Amino acid sequence: MLKRTSPGAMSQSMREHLFNVVLIEPEIGANTGNIGRTCVGLECKLHLVGKLGFSISDKQLRRAGLDYWPHLDFVHHASWDAWWGQVPDPSRVFFFSTKAQASHLETRFQKGDWLVFGKETKGLDSEILERHPDQIRRIPMTGPIRSLNVATAVAVVLFEGYRQITT
């Protein structure tokens, strides 16, 4: 497990995070950088799980996160099992997929929830979705697209959760 610690991340890790954002085998550094920036903006912790399609020190990753990356509290878990073992309440884990029936808008988010997103090219594996059918959520879309960009999807869900918690 690679855990990042910098002065900004250390002070943030001492506080309770709004949410835990989990990316399963992310493939594109720029998307992860954008997600990291959003996590900093809403005081969320970022969990990267499994094989990454880029290097943590990748220039595009840092460019997408700009100068906010040093403030990001994140951890890289080597495997699903290593990450899953860190989850204190599995009932507060939500998996996002275009295959879900329930909308994220129907969910009452709570501080500390775990929001899980799959890799850019395939989403979440069907095995994961089959194991957690009551915890799968989708973002409603009306236009002729397969899905949103993962960075956009994370932002949509985080800001809905933020809205619910702060209003």
C-alpha cells in the first residue's frame, strides 16, 4: 500500500473526510488528476485500487491536478482485498455503473461513504456488481452516450452528496 504523506495531506488525514472516492484500476492519469483536484476541493480521500495505467509521478496526472496535488490525501491499495479490508461498514459502499437501476439521486449519502468507480474503458467488473446488487447506482442521462467521463461522474456524485449533507 502506497500512502502519500505531505504536510497538506497529513493535516487533512487527521480530519474526517467528507467521502472516500475509490478508483478501481484507473487507466488515465489526467482523469485521476482531475478527480484528485475535486477530492481536495471537497476534502475527500482518494483510494486507488490495483494496477494503475500510469505512474503516480506522471506529468499529466500532476498537470490535471495542478498545484493541488500536494494537498490530496490518497492511498494506493495493491489489490481489491487490501482495499476492502479497510472498509469499516460495507453497507456504506456505493458502486457506480451505467448498468444500475437505482439513481444516485435516490441515495441518502452520509459523511464517510465510499464511492466506487471503475476503469475508464470497462467500468466495474460484473463480479463486483453481482456481489453488491443493492449498492449499485447510476447517474441518469438522457442523451445518446454510453457514459460520462469518470472524472465528470465522480464530480456529479460528490457534489450531490455534498448538497445533501450541507443543506
